[in-house]
Amino acid sequence: MRGIDHLVIAGRDLDAMRLAYAQLGFTLTSRALHPFGTGNSLVQLDNCFLEILSVVEPDRIVQPTRENFSFGAFNRDFLDRHEGVSMLVLDSRDARADQQAFKAAGLDTYEPFDFSRKATLPDGEQVTVGFSLAFATNPQMPRSGFFTCQQHAPQYFWRPEYQKHPNSACTIEEVCLVAHDPRKLRPFLTGFTGVEPEKNCFRTSRGTLLVLRPREFEMRYGMRSPAMDEGARFAGFTVGVADLGFVNGLGLKRAGIRLVKDLFGTAIAFSRVKRQ
């Protein structure tokens, strides 16, 4: 069963996003550049992460084709009108097998994409990390991206120093996709996650994907639903923390058991979990 690997959170000012997430008590990796026009900084959790991302070199973005998805172009076009969670990424042991599974499930698929980039370790050492990605899209939600990510150098990617956060963050509890009619998305999301939904809840091996109507999202997160003139959109996510003490002191809005902040076009919530 696949689990949540990471969320892509796109914004127009990477430095401003890094500062805002640091103020929420997250430890971030150094800035890094992709070879296809985007740059990022990561919040590493327990075997999952948040990818804070911007377009930094637009001239390097490659245009998509029917056979080849363009990560850079997708996020560039997303940022033309929005900020926030642009893509949901599940983990992968074999991106090429995932692509074949998506195709067999009737999803729109693309050629697997392989790339590498430089990463800076906490001691300043430069290393190379590599990934293989398998994308799937759905015409009902052109501004919501989906792919799986296979890592080829996890020994360099995951670092204990980056997984210690002042706010005690440890996992991605859930991500919320908002849709006017969640039932229409079930076939695609079942094929992508590999799990059958419980109503409109897809429980992966790590974290939950919730598909909510706008009013349901607003009741759960205490924030306005995003505009959906371009189809279903990711609207918010919940980070599990071992202790709410740090975030309790930030003056966040309370919504049920969650403490929530509207940050760069998405609702980020915190809830207490027992650390494994």
C-alpha cells in the first residue's frame, strides 16, 4: 500500500515561505535547485515531508507533451492564479511499476521521469540525491497534481538533524481535497492510492486523503474553501505534533481538535499524535 511521501506547497516567494514555516516551529533544509526551473526547501518529518517550492528559473521549464508531464510547467501554471498545496505525492518502491498500475486502472499517465539534484547536508557537505517519478492526471482537477516518488539515495536524503522541530512535528496526518461532488473523483483516487475509500476517506499506509465538499472543509478547518472554478483543489493539511505547547503559543485559530493557520493559500493545521 502506498503512503503519503510529501506535499508540494507552491508559493511565489521562497524566502518568505521559508521564514513563515520557520516561525511556525519547523526546521527547514537549505534551498536547493531542480534542473527544471523550480527551487525548494524541505520540512523533513518521519518518512514524509513538506516541499516548500517556487519557480526560480522560469527559462529552464520544459513544456509538457502528451507523453511527458512537466513538473515545472504544472507549478508555474498553478502559481499564475494560486498559492498553496499544488500536488499530492505518494511513496514508491518502483515508479515504473506504478506507471503501469495507473495505466491499467484507466488513469491518464505519462512516461516516468528520472532526475537528480545536489543537496546540502547539515555539515555543509554537497551530495547528489536522485528520484524517479510517476505522474497521473485527471481532467476534472487540472490544478491538482498527483505522482509517486521513488528515492535512489535515501541515505543522503533523510537526515536526523532536519527532523528535529521546535514544534515537535512528526508526520502528515491528513491532506484535504475539496470538490463539489467527491463521488466523481473516487475512481481516479482509488486507482492512484491503491485503496478503496471509506465514504470519501482514503486511508493510506501513512496519512489520510480526505475529499470534502466546500462546507465540510470549512467546518473541519475553520477556513474558507478555495475557489474551484478550475475543478477540485487541495485546500489544507494537518501536521501531527508530539506536543501542542509550541503552537499553542502562536495564537492560531482553533477548529475542533486542530490549531489552524491560513498560510500562503492553504490551511495548515496541527493536532497532537502519539509519536511511534
